[in-house]
Amino acid sequence: MLVAFNKPYGVLCQFTDRSQPPRPTLAGFGLPPGIYPAGRLDHDSEGLLLLTDDGPLAHRLTDPRHKQPKVYQVQVEGVPSAASIAALQAGVELKDGMTRPARVRIIEPPSIWPRDPPVRFRKSVPDTWLELVIREGRNRQVRRMTAAVGHPTLRLVRVGIGPHGLGPLLPGEWRECSPAHE
């Protein structure tokens, strides 16, 4: 079984939380029993999370050797220059080494749900939306990449993993999907 889930902002990518007070987890969304996340999304990131009960499928979806593209819509602070976009496209030096090249383009603000709480708004600092596609998955990689080129991430929404897309799912909604493609 493979499930596409739209992970809301502020929800952990696990079914339990031992911290006090407990934070929202996947357990609160009526997901089918026996499935587990194939990969992760940070607490403060939103969007597509795939869950499965199939270990080899989870491996194919998450192992960097399989190079599944992960597509993100990213709201960044400021307006990236051509040089900043080119740096992201070429790969960025992070503390844990150089990233692989990414596909990056400036996009119109997407028609997506409002975030709760909303992203901070500053009249004096514009923001820009990027579509960023990577084929690896280091911890907080997209956020670290945009910060490295001088444009901190304000909002991050994953909309695709390999052949699987978020589609019309709203935060907290899920659907079964075909392991091969959608």
C-alpha cells in the first residue's frame, strides 16, 4: 500500500511524540494502520509525504541512488538574482559538502492553502516563490541551500516525489495511490 498525505505545518513525520507537551503527529489523521513514512518532512515544512507498508518501495523512494526527484515550492526572503539561481542550479557548498545540481526557477505564487500560523510579512522585504527540484535528501537541505545563497526560506511545500504528486489534497488529507505512478 502507498498513501500520499498532505502533511500540515507543525505536524511531526511520526506517529508518536514523547516530548512534553506532545506535538501533533501523523496519528491524528486517520491514516491506514501499518504504514510508515517513506522519508521525512521537517516539522515546519508542508506538503507531500508518502507512507507505505512496503519496505523495498520505501527504499526505492528514499535512497539517493535511485535519484527520485523531489519537487518543492519555496517562498524565500528577497528576490534572488540570476547569480543566486545559477548557484542553486550548479550546487551549493554546505557544511556537509557540496549539493548536487538542482533545477530552479522563479514561479508565480502558487494557489495553495493559507498557512497557520501565516508566514511573517515585512513591507520592506519582498519575497519570491521558487520551484526547486533536488535528487538527494539531506537534513533541511532546501532551507540550507536557499540560506547559503542569501535567501532564507519562509515557507516550504513539497509537491512531488518521483512520479507521485500532491494533487488537490488539502492539509491533513490523504489518498491511496499506485506504487508505480499516478
